Amino acid sequence: MRSLLKIEGITKIFGGLTAVNDVSLTANQGEIIGLIGPNGAGKTTFFNILTGIYKPNAGRILFEDQLISGMKPFQIANQGFSRTFQNIRLLKEKSVLENVQVGMFRKTKAGLWASILALSSVKKEEQETIRKSLEILSLVGLDGMDEEISGSLSYGNQRRVEIARALVSEPKLLLLDEPTAGMNAEEVEEMSALIRKINANGTTVILIEHNVAMVVDLCDRLAVLDHGVKIADANPDEVIANPAVIEAYIGKDQVEEVSSFVEN
Amino acid sequence: MDSFINPYYIDIIVFLFIYIILGLGLNLITGYAGQVSLGHAAFYGIGAYTSAILTVKFGVNTWLAIFLAIVITFILSAILGLPSLRVSEDFLAITTLGLGLIIQSIFKNAEITGGAYGLDMIPAPSLFGLEIIDLSYLGLVLVMLLLAIFIMKRMTQSRIGRAWMTIHEDETVAQSMGINTTYYKVLAFAIGGAFAGAAGALFAHKVSYISADSFGFTLSATILSMVVLGGLGKIRGTILGVSLLYLLPELFRVFDIQLFDMKYLDLYKMMLYGMIMVLVMRYRPKGIFGNTSLKKRKKNRSSAKKKELRDGEIIA
């Protein structure tokens, strides 16, 4: 398997707090990787380092064997990174279609003069942007909702718009930050199916999740962060049986209690 | 022909159009790209002084001077915008305010700008030996205004417009979409500045005498309130906002209702501005053309787009 993303020993320190401590992770082409861990484990910080919003204090990141740590966020995005945010960040007063069109930015190239003169190449590009956006909207299950104002949609559908916006540029790597936060069981199931569908098209996915049952079912591999340290990185079944992981989630005392309970 | 129309009315319309061009530039910076500027009058001044200096001191052809004024304000806005746009919101407002004051005091003190005395004998442009004044000047300004509206429309509806819109709402998202936020912010600042430069040059050749007092903070604040009143991020908002605040006070003068003493017209104007601002902010906080009828707007726009797409497919 070809490795797409290679993260080597990244560390991020905020004042006296080491939010991410010497974490390494490799993502192979076509994988779905789940990043789990208790609240405050450094998962979102890790994403923000990957996308260039934070500069790591140590370590380096290679994407397709090219060094991307140190690049600006927009440059990293232009390498083929797309992401969604933990707290949905849509242009809330704009229509669903407009939001998704924004995602096409890095795939289009009309310059200022071409836009002012409305050259035929620009018109064609705009039409292609709309066609592609509508196509992606139907992929994520928002058929016919392109005219809605995105802020007026349900929570689950807003997440879908965000995913559509991230997907429309055909990223090589999709980073999802808690895609099922605040969703009910049925919506979680739908989201799982959607991520599988996206992955089946060849997109590598890394997602942060709190819903352990979902990631165990969905992911090829799970990485666990606790207090900024990676404590496990293996296939899902192995990870959830790992005592260190259980301890990180429910505490040492409880582990003993549970295991004695199980033994009896 | 000219004698049929009171030249005073023509002047009012000429200045109105110049103000709309100035307002459109600010709307691009503040309304579309979301960067508050309290120093817009400085770029208006740079345009006016550039064109005036080139024609008066160097004898450059008026048309060429107007063109160069636009180019030079574009470049200067980009250079001045680059450091300013590293800060945002309140800090940007203060920075641009300071920038405006510095530039105004350069106008007032530099030798080349004529110091406090200003510059006069600025020639009017001429075409085929005919001086362009009064009605023909109105024609010139109208052409420039239509061109400005056209360019604004095309820019804001393009992918560049969407980049500005995204930067306005959320810079982190913009970066994540691969948008070089610094570049597009500076671009908006430079184009907005160039609009102000064009307005300034048109102003200089109209009045033939300029001094630093015409380009102070009051003008920056007035233009900003006109743009906000009409609705940020709306072209027709700027047209309406500028027209309303500029023409209403003139109505007092034109109809000369004996109710007010004309000596204090400027004071009445300020009272009126204040009252209109309070009313608009109370009842339409997003401006007269602010996003109130979103549903209607999106319906029209999206179905138009879809239709365009369908037609496109048929042709293809």
C-alpha cells in the first residue's frame, strides 16, 4: 500500500501545555483512519497542525513525499487537503449551492481580467462549478436543496453541506472533525454509509470521532490520543481491547473494577 | 444647449456620480471583502492630487493623467494595504483611520501638493479640441460610473467574488478552501482604492481647485455611512445610500423652503444624516438593501443559474 501522508513526531506546545506530544502517524492511500481519545486529548489540535493553522514546534509532515509542514493553510489545501470543522462553519446566510461552489475555488482559475471580461472560458468554468456542485450535493443526499439557505437547514444536513463543500474539489485526503456530533442513531448510520461511499471513490479519510461503536465498525485503523500522546495505533478490534486505551477512557480504578466484574 | 439646464443641477449630479464611484470602491473593500476602512478619503485624495500634479506641474495630457491616477492609486493602495491588512476588525479600522490622517497631512504639508494652499488651475479634459465641461462632463462621469458598476458586478459574481465573500464570513474556512486570504484582501483594497482614485481624478478636473481639506476623515466617515446605510455587499445599496444622503440635503437648497436658514445648511445636513442613520439601524440593521428577502433572492438566483446550466448543456 502506498503511503499518502506521513506524520513524523509532531509536537505542539501552548505555553506550558504540550497539546500534542511527539505523535507519528501514517495514512495509506484509500484508508479510513479513526482518531479517537477523551476530550482534550489534542485531536482537533492535531488536525489544525495538519492543515497548517498551527505550526508544530517539532516534527514534520510529508504528503506524497513532499514536505508540507511550514506551508500556509491555503497552500496545504491546494495540495489536495479538505476538511470539515468540529463546530460547523458554513456561510450561514448563503445558499447551499453557494457554499459548495466556494469549495471549488482551488479547482478553478479564472483571473481578474478574465472574470471582468467574462471570457467564454470563464463562463464554461462557472457552469462546470455549478454542475459539479449539484452532483456532489446529490451524492451527499441533499438533492434539490441547493436553493435553501444553509443556516436554516437541520444540523445533520448542515454537516452534509460542509462535507459536500470539502468533497467538491476532489481531495486526496479528507479530514472530518466529529462528523456525527449531535446526531441521532439513524443519522449516524447515514453518515457512516456516506463516508464509506466517499472512501469507495478513492478518497483517503481521517476522522475524529467520539462514537466508538461507529469508528470500530467503519475504520480500517484506529489511532488513540490521550493527553497529546498517541497510545495506540492498530486495527479497531485490537485497539478497543488494549488496556491502555480502556484506562484512558474510563480511568485506572474503573478498569480494575470492570475486569474483576468480568472475571466474576 | 447648456443654457437650458441650470448648471448647478448638473454639478449636483456630477458630484453624486463621483461619490457613487467612491462608495462602490469602499463597498468592495468593506461590504464584499469585509475589511473596514476608515481612510477611504485618502485614496480619493491620492487620485485627485496625482491627476492634478501631473497636469498642472508636468503638463501631462488630462486623459493620460486620469488613467495614471487610477493606476497609481491601485499600486499605492496595495502597498499601504499589505501591512494594514495584517490586522483585522477594530484594529484595522484604527489603522486605516491613522493612515488616512497621515496621508491628509502629507497633502497639507508637502511642497508638490501645494501645501495648505492646494493646487489650482487644474485643466478640464478636452476631446477633439472641445473642452469637456458641464453637460459633457456629466456624460464622462456617467460613462465612468457605468463602467465601475459593470466591473463591480462581474468581479463580485465570479470566483474571486466568492473568495471575498468567504474571507468576509470566515478567514479560517477561506484558507481551508485554498484561498490565499492575504492576496485577495490586498486585491480588494487595491481595486477599491483604484475606484477612489478614479473618483478623485474626476473630482479634481471638475472643480479645478483642490486642497487637503477635501480629503479628511469626515469624508471617509460620510462615505462609510452612505455605504452601510444602503446595505453592505450590495451595488444598488451603495447607489441608493449615496443618493439618499447626498441628495436629501440638496433638496433643502433647491426648493429653498423658508423653514430653514440656509446659513446653517451643513448643520441641518448632519442632523439629517444622524436621524436617517438611527432609523435605518433600528429598522434595517443590515442596510436598506441588506439581506432581508433572502428567500426571494435565492429562488431567483438559483433557478436562473440552473436554467443557464441547462441551456449550456443543450448547446454543449
